[in-house]
Amino acid sequence: MTHPSPSLAANPDNSQWLELCADGTVLVRTGKAELGQGVLTALAQIVADELDVDLHRITVQPVRTGVSPDEGFTAGSLSVQHSGSALREVSARVRAGILAAAAAELGCASEELAVDDGSIRAPDGACTSYWALAGSAVGGVPEAAPKPPKEYRLVGRSAPRLDIAGKVMGTRRYVHDLRFPGQLFGRVLRPPSRGAHLVEMADEQVRGLPGVVAVVHDGDFAAVVAEREDIAVRALRALEAACRWEEQDTLPDEHAVTDFLREAPSRVVTLYDGASTPREGATRISAQFSRPFLAHASIAPSCAVAVWEDGRLRVWSHTQGVYNLRAELARWLALDPDNVEVEHVEGAGCYGHNGADDVAGDAALLAMAVPGRHIQVVWSRQDELGWSPFGPAMAVQVDVDLDAAGAIRHWRQEVWSNGHSSRPSSPGHPPLLGGLAQGLAPVASSDPPPESGAGAGRNGLPGYDLPGVTVVVNQLTHMPLRTSALRALGAHLNVYAIESVMDELALLAGSDPIEFRLSLLGDPRARAVLERVAEASDWTRETHGPDIGRGVGYARYKNVGGYCAVVAEVEATTSVQVTRLTIAADVGLVINPDGVRNQIEGGALQSLSWTTKERVRFDSRSVTSTTWETYPIVTFADVPPVHMELMHRPDLPALGAGEASIGPTAAAIGNAVRAAIGIGVRTLPLSAENVIAAL
């Protein structure tokens, strides 16, 4: 049998995952949330294949505390690996248990039974079904071997996403759409700047406004609750005028963030130390890279609904971790976790920790102030771009020692950034935004130096066969802006830095960039994606015209996940315009090819946006990039043609796809800009300002 996934080891009861329903359907429970990545469709395909039922019989239940298995956060491109492998094994157990019961009833061996869409037929024609036997075999068996890949019918084939029809027809329910009888609407007042403290609030007139139900004030937290959404918005403006704040400068110089990162207090974590002594006559190549703070920039702002009734708190949220959010709400509001229920409802897609948990905390706090009424809180665009956790700024220094023959003898990569996650209920991490305003202390922590570098070191180890490598993370103990997980964590800049230096070394060696990389790769899967992307992009053809360039980037995500190589073509004139992306990816067993393509291509386009446009702007007190004009992202006009080569390997374990293309895409674009203008740009984004500075 296969080894159970971590999710199955933590939730070993088959009935936590599957239920055969009397109406002839299969109810699937997972702890992974649908964030727009299509994971629920892939999980449904796995279950349908293993049970031998049609896909239309599968219903995947939204994640809810107390009902769904606790699988932590939906993060790290691990949903198929963890939840998918758990559901595959559970489905095999349930199928084996049903067939054993059917064999006893029909008087034959289990191996003689044939299953077709849940109907079970014996050699003599006698038949029964999953649904007829569900009561006697609901628990399945303790162990059962899943099907070999050669017997898959649905896995490996593109299937329509379960959620698309509702989204196209406008019947899909998002958290923003929830309406309950007597529902109220809340809005939270944010401070005018970081570190500001509320010293006076003359709110008597606000409380007297028609339709205002309550004004909630505790410490630096202030909010209004109203009968209608428009009333709540107007009341918030009135409340803002009624408040006096004490402010001070708390933020560093935006244009010197790299200096701040390198000088701030930090823990030094050595992730890898395989030092080798350079031969006599070594030459050192050094390069420093940086990226700014990045916003999640979800198209729809964060939203949640909550109600406090009969001593129980219920919350509807697009959180990525319902159990973790429940734990943090219980801690903050001094409740028994059993009296807190969190249910996932889809919102705007987000890859990482945005404001979804914070707005759920806002709604919960207001619900407890106005018992018995459902309260919806929606953040404003300014809240979303100004107060959600940001992707951390980073700096990376690469020093490469070459021997007299020009061969790499030692590679040192040093990273400066903070931990890339402050998700709810994690030890040592800050409370939700509302709790921060109330002065709530962080979750207690013994504070050991994390061996992983807490995300800043992700993909800091080059994925090449090198004789000596040292990777060090300077993990900052304080950041001036609140930060947390953003897609791929440190892999975005680490891969950009590694692959930029690889191009410099290829140039020094007078070698083709792809051939140079292949000379340092023994892993056949790594070589295969590079060779495939070279072929698909017609790499050896000549590029024509001034300011036109082509570049390549490669990485294996987390050094243990999916393999991805990207070739980017750019025009670098008054701005950097990406004109084509060619991608090759190997994520092992592919469940839904169309879904994997969506994830890889979507990751590439998000990386394109970060790499060429995005940057959180701020002055000495406040974030100033709080509109789409001041925080631009790629638009449809910026999206280039994308060609995708997906390498299906059904004999190998499934690997995550959502984050694999982030680093390679950034690196390919950066290397294409180098080819176009003759110099590498080491400061992101690749804006006109930074390109000119590099020149």
C-alpha cells in the first residue's frame, strides 16, 4: 500500500472524507479550500476514478470546522499531494469494503465483481450497488491498495471545472453575495497611518444618524454597524471626521529598503553549508538583487459575514485555513473553540495570506457587539491595498568563486528578509488586524531559530550540480510593514537571482545559456524541461531588431516540487513589454491537464506583473499605493501569447503546480531584458526607473 499523506495521518477516519448518500451521490469532504485554482475538480476526479463512478455523482462539500478534516492551510501547492493522496487511499478503502460486502451478498469473490458507475455486477448477472450497501460498509477497510495509473479513466484527462457553470451563469454564491434575514452591514475605520493611536472620538452625532445600529470602539479599533451598506459607508466617513489621532513617523525610506533590510536586526540561519576551497587564482563574481513589498491586489476586496447567537459564533469567510482562523478567533474573543464555527465561502482568488482572515475578525467582533444579527463587513479598495499583509521585501547577495579555468568552485547565496508567513494562530505571529488595534499580544512562542528560514530561503539553494554551496538567511525580527505569505514566498527573488547569475556565467564562458545550464544538471527531469522549452521556443533562431531580447529561467519549486522552465521574449523600449512566454513543466502525475495549465500559466502572468510593474509605495507614515492608479498590475493588454508544454508522468507522484512558474518566469524576463539592453537589471520591478538606474 502507499504511505498515507500527512492529511490522512492526521484524519484517519474514512468517514471524515467520504459519504455515500442515499440519492446516489458521493459526498467528498476535504480540508482544502477552493481559491479559484480548481482543486476541488481535481479531487473529485481522483475520487470518481478510484470508486468507478461518473464525475457528475461527486459533490465536494465546502470546508467547515467540525465537519471537514483539518488539513491546515491551503498553501504551498500541496493540495493534490496531501488531500488528493488522502482521498485516493480513502476511496480505495471504501471501495474495497463495499466490494467485500457485495461479494458476501452475491456469493462470489470480490475479484469477480465488476463496477460501473457504482453498480456492482456478479459473473452470474446478479447485481447490487454502492448505495444499497453503503450502510453495511460505510467505514471501508483499514487498508487497500489504490489503482495503478494504467487503470485511471478520469485522472490525466481534462474535465470541466465544477465551479465554472455557476460562475458563467451568475448563480455561484460568493461571500460578498451572502444575505441573511435581518442582515446588517459593518465598516471598520483604519488609522490614518502606521503606528497612529486614537486619542479622541466624538461619535455622538454618528450614533444618532438614521439607520446606524451601533458604533464600536475599543482601543484603536473603531467601526460602525448600519441597516444598509450605503448608510455604513456614509457613517464611516462621519466617524472618520469625529476622530483625532496621534501620529508619528514609523516607516523607512522607500527608496532605501535594501539598506534597511541589510541593517535591521535579524537571526542568521544557515540553510546549507557545503563549502569547498577555491583553487588558486579564483575569480569572484558578485551581484546583489532586491524586490519591493508586494500587495496581493485581489480584484474584489476581502469580505466576511458573522453572527453571534446563543453563545455561538458563526463566520463565513474566504480564509485559506478555517481551523486556524477558528483558533485565532477563539483566542482573541476568549471563546471555547467548540463554540466557534468557520465555513469557507469563495471570494476573490488569492494565492497567499491576504485580508480574508482580518475581515473575518472584523465581522466577528462586530457580531458580538450586536448579538443575533448577521453582519457583513467588506473592505474598501484602500483597505485592501493599504492594510492587507504584504509579500515581504527581499534582498539577495550572490557570490560565485571561479577557478582559473572558469569553472564554478563555490556558490554563496545570502538572503535578507523576514518570515514569509504570519497566518492566524501561528506561534509568535501577530494577531489579526482588529486584534492589533485592540492591543492583543501575539501567540506565545518559544521563538527557536527556524531551520527553514521561514520562507525567505525558499529556492535559495541553486538546483544545479555545484561542488560547493552555502545558503544563509538573515531573518529579520521586525518589518516596518505587516507581511505574510505571498505566492511562492522567497522563490520569486531567489530564483531571479540564481538564474540571472547563471546567465552572467554563461556569458563569461562564451556558452549558450541553455547549454550552460544543461552542463550543470544531472537530474534527467530537469534536463528534460529545459530541452523541451528550448525546442518549443525555437531557442536557436536569431532575434531581430533593436531592444529585443530572449531569456530563459529554470527551477524546481522548493527543490522538491514541480520542474519548470520558461523562455521569455521582450521588447525593452520606454518600458519592458513581454511579447511571448514559452513554458515547459513537469509536475509528475497530472490529474486535470487543463487545470494544471491554468495554474502554471496563471502563475507566470502573476509573476510577469510582479516582475515588471508591482511595487508597494509608502512615505514615512503611510502606504500610498492604495488605488489601481498608484498600484498598477498587468491588464489584458499586457498579456502576451503563452505556449505551454506539459510533461505528463503518470508513473510518478503528483507535484504541486500553482507556484512552480513564479521564479522561472521572473528570471526569464530579467534575462531577456539583459539580452535586449546589454545589462542585467537587479532591482525589481523592471520599471523604466530601475532599468535606467541599471544602465
